[in-house]
Amino acid sequence: MINNGASRILKYCSIIVWLTVITFAGGQNPQLSGHAEFQGKTDIGKCLIPGSLEYDKETQVYTIGGSGQNMWFKNDHFSYTWKKMTGNFILTARFRFLGDGVNPHRKTGWMVRKTLDNNSPYADAVIHGDGLTSLQFRRNFDRDTEEIAAGINLPDIIQFERTGNKFMMRAARFGDPLETTASIELDLGETVYAGMVICSHEEDVLEKAVVSNLRIEVPAPADYRSYQDYSGSRMEILDIESGLRKITFTSENPFEAPNWTRDGLALIYNSQGLLNRFNLETGINTPINTGKAEGNNNDHVISWSGKMLGISHQMENSSGSGSTISIIPVEGGEARMITSKMPSYLHGWSNDDRFLVYTARRNGQFDIYRIPVEGGDEKQLTDQETLDDGPEYSPDGNWIYFNSARTGTMQIWRMLADGSGQAQLTFDEWNDWFPHVSPDGKTIVFLSYPPEVPAQDHPQYKHVMLRTMPVNGGIPKVVAYLYGGQGTINVPSWSPDSKNAAFVSYSF
């Protein structure tokens, strides 16, 4: 459904990526010139083998290396890749040790530190070589380290969040939802060092770990005004099978809802009421002419033939104002309005390009409707007092997938194309939105909010997940852990080969 406030003008800037190997002697504190995320790398304490840092610009994956006897008792010895940060932030990544290792107590993960002294107060969220996962912390200089063990063994997803003086650790095995495993109140000062750590637990042994899907995010401030204050945005491409994510471009201003074009060459998205085409090969953004259709929102869908683009946009007439649906050539052109009743929010085309399916408010409730592309009378397909939303046809045209709050939580449903045979597909505590069926007709990807978000709401700037499951139902699998929500994946965004999906994540 519509973003209830127009996004501001997109400022395109490509993300800075680089490929290098950096090795520094212990005790040095160099600036990592030109790097997208980190400012420095330091071997803290006694490390007989200098730490290393590699970054692969093609995969956006780090390989970190370090020695050092331990991070424990009154001082620490390890390799640290860091940046200075203030305020609240979220650190998320997938960590994996390389090889069997020498010492089962080797550690890798996230650390937030007051200073770069080896006796500094700190808090970390780390995985040990033997699978132990814990939140460790030192309250003051020269104090012994303390530990809160997590109730999960051998996770690979580690998230560490700071809110004021509270540090919260979340962890998961890839595919499962994150669990909050430990938290601590600790005053490290307003400005801290935050980053990746690795310690071999042997001062003369170098251990390495691979770090992928690394994201450092600043959440919405406490006084954030919904749909008035906006964050920066990142366009990401997700490999569905491996879970590897790559950022294609970033902006200081918000954008939303990428469609993957049928030829696989571009992504179409909205920003400040305008539609844009991002060329995946050249990295160039081009505005799309929508004629008199202004105030385009995040409900835009490409026809199965790839020739037409359906859009939802703001409209005013004698009966009021709201979102209506029009179609234009996919290259752009004058819009032809399809629905006269408002509000109407587009979500899908039938596989023969003859019908549009959408969510609309009629008689005081939101339900799912279908209308011929040439216009005419709309047909109501659902009738519920609670919200039904996000309808989308399967590639064979037999089914319409949608999300509904009729059972108390927002869950994924499907029905036959005529509205009959409505059946629930997800049954857990998460609130699930916007099911998108892969072009090969095998898999659904959808957005999941935590239980504390109201079932009928899909706000911006929340901890959310992308999950997949077979089209006939089954146990959902998490394929992305992110800070996002409204605008992340409102529209069909699968690549034509069903291997990747595009989405938007946020950071202030």
C-alpha cells in the first residue's frame, strides 16, 4: 500500500567498494582510506603475527585475520577493524571461521570499545571456535572481563545493537529468526569504537574468518516522525539460495520498492513521487515519464509481457483525493487511468496481461479486487473486516497470493483466481506481508515483521526479515536479516531466472 508521505529527491551515489589486502604491525592505527565502512585497523595488545584484512568488491565479503592470546581478564590481545560511532547503531553480519583452527577458544564477532588500549572497557558479541556464543564485557579499565553465555550454539548470524547504554546481542543459525540472547547496561561514553574482532587465542597463530552481509546501520531516532523524517536507502540484491547480499547503490535520501525488469537489465523504483530506472550494468539512473500521473507510490508492477507498467499514484477529483491505478508503456509515456474509485493500490498483473489485482478500501474496509486492463467494473475477491493486502498472481495465473490479518496476525494466504478456495499458508507469530512468487512458480519471498508490530501495520524502520517458502506452504526460511519495512519489498522483485530478489534497506 501507499507510503503516506512522498519520498524526497533521490541523490544517486554508487557505493564505494574496493579490493585489497592490508597487513599492519601491532600497535599501529592507520586510516583505511576509501573504505565504505571502516576507518582503521589495529592489533591491540600482544600479537606476534600482524592481523590482516581483505575485501572482495565483487562479493562484498571480508576476510579478517588475527593472532593474540585472548580477550579476557584485565587486558586483551586481538585484531580489530573499527570505526568511530556515536549514538545508537545496529551491527549485523554473518561470521564463519576458516578451517578447523588451533585453539577451540578462538573468537570472532562484533566489539564496541571505549578506547584502543588493551585494558579498555568494552562489550562484544562473539562466536568461539567450539561454538560457544556469548556477550562479554569489561566494566572499567583494568577490571576482569565478565560473560553472559547465549543459549544458542554455533550460530553464524550475529547482531549487536546499542541503544543508549544498553547493548543487546541477537544470534541465529542462518535460516532461523534471530533470538535475543543477552543484554547488558554499560556506559562506554557517547563516542566509541565499533567493529569486527578476531582473536586466535594463541599469540603466535593467525586465524581467519569470513564476514559476509556486513551492515552497520543507524536506526530511527526516538523523536522520529513517521512519514515526515526519512533515512538514507540502499538497493540490495539477494542471492536466494546462498543468502549472500550485495549493495548496488546507496543514497542519502529514501527510495523504495524495486521491480526487476523482464529482460533482467534494470530495476524500477520510486522516489519523491517519481519512478526511476536503474541500469544494473552501467549504474545509471534514468527518470521514467509517467505523464500527468504524479505522486507515484511504491505500488508499481511490470506486466508479464514486460511491455507495460502498472502504477498507483495520487489523484484528485470531485469525490476527493487518494491513490488510483493507471498503466503506461514500460519505457514511459502518458498514463491511462484504470480505476476511478479511490483509494486503490496496485499489486499484480494476470499472466495474460488482461487483469490487474489490487487492494482497495470500499464500504469502510480494505479488500482485494480485480479489474480488466481495458477498464470496466471491478470484482471484489475477498470480504473481511480486517485488512487483506498485497495480492499477486502466480505465473500460471491459477492462484492469487496475498496477506490477511483475519486470524489475528498478518499471515500469507492464497486463493484461486476467481476468489474461491481461500487458504492460509503461514501459521507462526510473525506478521507477514507482500508475498512474491518466483517466475519459475516454485518459491514465495515475503517480508516478516516481529510480533510487537501491530498486525495491520507495515511501518518503516523496523527489524524485519525476508523469508521464503514453497508456493504450496511449508516451514519458512529466513534469507535476509535487515533494517527496513515499508518500501523494502512491496512489489514483485524477483530476477527473471528466479535466482535473486531485489529489496531496499535503510539507515539514518
